[in-house]
Amino acid sequence: MGRLIGIDFGTTNCSMAYLDQGKPKVILDKDRYKLVPSVVYYYKKNEEVRLMVGRAARSKFVENPFCTIHSIKRFIGKSFEMEEVQQAQERYFYIIEKDEKAVSHQQNIMIKIHEYDLAITPVEIATYVFKYLKQVAESFLSEPVDEVVITMPTTFQTRYAAAIRQVAENVGFNVVGMLTETKATAFAFGYANREDQTIAGDHTIAVYDLGGGTFDFSIFRRVPGGYEEIATLGESWLGGDDFDYTIMNYLIREFKNSTRNKRFADGKVYKDGITITNKDILRAIRTEAEKAKMALSETETTLIHVSKVIPEIDPAVDLNLKLSRDVLEYVVSDLIEKTLTIALDALENGHTLNPKLKLDALLLVGGQSRMPRIKQRLRDTFGDLIFDQILPEEAVAMGAAIYGNVLKVVQKRKTQESPA
Ligand SMILES: Nc1ncnc2c1ncn2[C@@H]1O[C@H](COP(=O)(O)OP(=O)(O)OP(=O)(O)O)[C@@H](O)[C@H]1O
Ligand SMILES: [Mg+2]
């Protein structure tokens, strides 16, 4: 029998972990990266449609966005009619359509790649990602991996769980358990805290998870053998993707302002400025927006450059902008405040159940939570509770591996106790 791993299938990235003599460790790919981008790229070679997955696929986004399928998690278990899916049509570069022949209206989304006459379901795309994850894990561990614990967001749990279980089974995994990403984080905390008991005795913790696509805030109480959820609230359309989109729109607005009342190579004066609409250019701006956002988590200012942004009007014009951390924080402040409102609502729900509820630690997961302004606003709102001994990108997968081990121990005990 093979090994058990924990899988955190994310909107942007996946991570995997296993237990090495009781210690949770992250699985690395052949280039020693901890994260596998949740991206599938379709291409043609010798008249045959082929695909690549992960880091290699992500690098194709700028070159060929219509064939680079990312953020697929947002569509798992969802129906075409849902408002958020409609929003995605505007925001993503690949084509999302309704599958008229779908058996269930709860899963009727199709991704179309017209270039290759392909229509693929989100479950099929996720299956390719899982197949790749299996290969990465087995090559890293040098043994078969057949049992998995998979994490999921707190919203749409039932539909999501059924679909993602199907995905895992499609590649030959036996799903021994599923738990929410926030609960997995609580298990990772339990392990990290066990070493030095930073938080001693009974405790209540909150998990703020802001990834690429989803925001979740959950509160847990320590109970024998694990954590019990007291309150949870989430938003399945609030994550780093939305930060990037907002920054991209800001850059477009700034560019438009800078072109007002100016004459360009086509001889015209643009009284209201020029709106960039070319999809290839928008894509490049979006990629730069994300890069700038990440850079500004480390530095105070960064330069954004995208060349030839209005080729039809004036091929000599580039987008050049200096973006400061202050401006970035201002531009995305509504998104940050929205997460805080959800967090406070969850806390209020917890207080309704238990008026004495008091948080002992706040755990931050999801890459977007690395933004300094978010940490600051969380400190302003909840006090100095951030527990920084878990890493935002790996805690969920580690927690899933730990939880899997707990399930196995319980199962073993039951088998031993039950009379023959
Ligand atoms: N240093 C950073 N500063 C700001 N944002 C960051 C940083 N590093 C990563 N991000 C953002 O974090 C997001 C990805 O986070 P993560 O990999 O945790 O998401 P995910 O687990 O794939 O998504 P989800 O949990 O929502 O399904 C991206 O939007 C990325 O731009
Ligand atoms: Mg995540």
C-alpha cells in the first residue's frame, strides 16, 4: 500500500504535504518548488492536441491566454447561471460557455478552446492537475501515493466536495478524508504550537485565509483530538485574482488620464483620453499588476512597464508608471475592508453562541495575506494575535496530512477495539 498525502488544491497554486516520521513536510517538484500552479495549457504538436500542467503551463499565459486555463477551482461544482461565473466571463481570457448537454444543471460549465475545437469541463481540467500532482508526489517520495486528504473552501462545500472527490478518484486516489482549508490550518497550528506551547491549554483560534480566489474566515476551539469549528464565513469570489483585476483597472485609468487632450501618431487629439481594450495588452498589464502587487509586499515602490499599449493609434507609446505601496493600498482598500467585515461578522456569530469567546491566536494563510497592509488592518482590528510560525502557502497541505494521520489512528483503534 502506498502513502497518504494532503492536497491543497488552490485557485492559483496547489501544495502537497506528507508526514515524515510524524513530522509534516512539504512535497517539492523536480525543480524544488513547493507550489504547483493550478494551470493547464493546451497546444498542438504534430497535429495532435497536447497539454502541459503547472509551472510550465503558467509561463504560457502571456503567449497564448485562450489556451491557458487557470483558476479552474472557481468553477468546480458551480453552475453557469451563477453570478460569479458570469463575472468570470468578463475577467478571464479563456472562453466559458454553458454546456447545453450537461446532465446536471449544477455542473454545466464548459471551457472552449476554439483554436483546437475543444470543449472541456472544469472537472476534466482539474483531473489533469491532479494527475500531475500524483506524478510530482510519487516522484518526490519514490513510492506510489494512493491515499489523499483534500481540502476545500468553506462555501459550496457539498457540491464542491462531490466534484473534487470525483476528480481525485479519476486519477486513482482513494479519498480518505476532506476538510476545509481553514480547519486544515488549525491542525497545522496544533502541530506548530505543540513544539513550544506558545498558546498553552485550551484555546480559540481564528484563521484568515485569503488566497487567489477565495476568502474564508473561521474560528475554532481546541477539543480533544482536534479542533471544533465555532463560526465560519467565506466569499468564493474574493481573492488575489480580484486584487490583480482591480490594480489592472487602476493602471488603465491612469493611462487614460495621462493621454487626455494629447495628440498621437494617428494625428488625432483624444479629449477624454485613450481606453486600452486590446486583450493581449490587457493581459500583459494584468501580469504586471500581479508582479507589482507582490513586489510591493517587500518594497515601498515599484516600476510598471508595458510596451506598445496602443499599437493601432501610436506604436511608440508605452505604459510607464511608478506605483507606491501607499497607492496600491488605497486602490485595493475596499477589498481589504470587505475581508475585515466578513471576519468581524464571523466573530459576532461566534459571540452569539458563546459571549465569553476570546481569540488567542490569529493564523494567516493564502498568498494574498502576505500583503503588509492586511496584517496591519488585522492588528488594528483584532490586536496583536498573529501567530507567525506557519507559512501561508504550506500550512493547509500540512494540516491535511496531519488530519489524514489522525483519521488513520482513529480507524486503527476502532479496528483493534471491534470484536473479531
Ligand atoms: N508576497 C505576496 N504579496 C501579495 N500577494 C501575494 C504574495 N504572494 C502571493 N500573493 C498572491 O496570493 C495569491 C495566491 O495565493 P495562494 O497560492 O495561497 O492561493 P490559492 O490557495 O491557490 O487560492 P485559494 O485558496 O483561494 O483557492 C495570488 O493572487 C498571488 O498574487
Ligand atoms: Mg488556498
